[in-house]
Amino acid sequence: MQAVNIVYWQEGDDWLGYLQDYPDYWTQGETLDELKELLKESHSRHP
């Protein structure tokens, strides 16, 4: 399994982040866990 690096931070109540290999594709979640799930889905679309 390939390691995937993510960049994330909290702004107010929201968590924002992106895959390090795809910095133009940001997403956000209400929780860190939700953000990580959305980033996993994003990674599956950009193998």
C-alpha cells in the first residue's frame, strides 16, 4: 500500500486539507475524521 501525505489545518470550526500530490484539490469537513474520509475518497479518484 502506498503512503499518502495529507496537509490539513483547522479554521474556526471546520477542517480543511488536501492531498500533498494534488494541492489544487482542497476539501473540508466538520471534523478531522470527516476530512480524512473525504481525502481518502479524493485519493481513490486520483490514483
